[in-house]
Amino acid sequence: MINFGKLHSQELVIDELQRIQYLIQMENFEKAIEFSKKLDDSLFCEKNELLGFSYKNIGNYSLAINHYKTYIEQCNPSYIQRINLGDAYFKIDSLDSAEKQFKEVIKSNPKMGLAYFNIGQIEYIRNNKKEAADFYLKAVNNTGSTLNFDYVEMMIQTLIDLKDYEKAIKFSDEVIGMWEQNTNEYKYSEILKAMIYGEMGEYEKAIKNIDDIIATQIEHPAILLEAYSNKLRFFDKLKDKNKACLEYDKIKNIDPNAPILKKYDCK
């Protein structure tokens, strides 16, 4: 015989979870917390994960940590919960605890690029730039089919900090070689390489490289903005205010609120 009472109860439980997930998708985390707290004890694990995620997204990292720790200790955690717990620790500058979680992720998921990247960020903050570069490279090499440019940018920036320009150029060439010409990824990678030349003081070469890419018709506004922003910086370094201000105007036409505009006087 069908137990209609039990069936009805299960439907209500499913509806509650769906409602909370919908609230999270809508980024209404306060309401998600309110309804998550009311979940039945039979959903202990789901309740702690939802509360951990929601508290993390409103910046209450201490409560997020408590719920994620409970989940990891008493449920069946995957790398997702450990990444989120580590990120919450990172947000409150508890770097050792954050690093521990990311290393646990790598033990079970050695191809998890995000975990390597996060440890790289920790080493960067500690001013261990060489160690940071090693982890950024591991992140790049473990991203699967989709390369995350956050990893690439931090790798290049760290090599620039170390003044290892030769390695930075070699790395940028390897990244460029991953893409077909005329793709957005290819063009952005070329702009990153030009940025390295600029950091080396080779401003004319950097500007020429960017002009060559612009000539291929950059359609993506964010990439075009990056190109003009770098040219603005380099012309400013060359003390060529007229040309710098031409780039300033191009940036302003794309995004009048671009942060770089506040750094230069072209009025």
C-alpha cells in the first residue's frame, strides 16, 4: 500500500530544496539562509552545504567555515566543499588553513587546476614569488580543454615581479601557440606578451605589437579596452601626451568609467 503521507512529505522536501536553489541562483542569499535553517534533519548534509555556500556569499566567512567544516567532518565531501572552505579561510587571511584544504583537494584530484592556482595566490601573498610561479604553472597545465586566463595573467605578473622576462616571453609564446590566429584568445595572449615588452622598457616594440593586433580587427570590447589601456600607459612612459590622450579618448568611448581614466589627465 502507498503511504501517501510519506510521499507528500518527500515532495515537500524536494520543493524546499528547489526553492533554496532557486534563491541561490537569484543571489538572494539571505532568504536562502532563512529557508535552509528550516530544512528537516534528514537533510543534514544538504542543509550545512547550503548554509556554508550562502554565508560565504554574503561575506560571513566564520559561519561559512563552521558549516563547511561540519559537512566535511560528517558527510561525504567532494573537492567542491573543500575548495569553498579553503576560499573562506583565505578571505579571513587564515592562509595555513586555506592551504591545507587546497592540498587535500590535490591529493584526491591531482588535475584540479583551481587548487594549484589558489595555493599560488597564497604563496604570492607570502611573497614567495618563485613558489607562486611554480603553482601557477601547474594550474595552467591542469586546466583541461579551457585555459583560465586568470592563471596566465598571474603567471606572467609573477615572472615580471621576479624580472624573469625571458621566461615570461617564453611562457607567453607557449600560450599564444595554443590558439588559432584571429581568435579572441590569440589576440589577448599577444597583448599580454606586448605588456611584458612594456615592463622591460621596450615601449615602442610593445606599441607596435599591439597595433599589429588591433589591425586584425578586435571585436571583443574587453580585449580592445586592454589594448588601448596598455598603449596609454606606454605612450605616457614615453612622455608623448598627445598620443597617450588619443588612447585615453578611445578608452572613454568604450567605457567612460574605466578605472585607468582616473590615473591620467587628458581633459
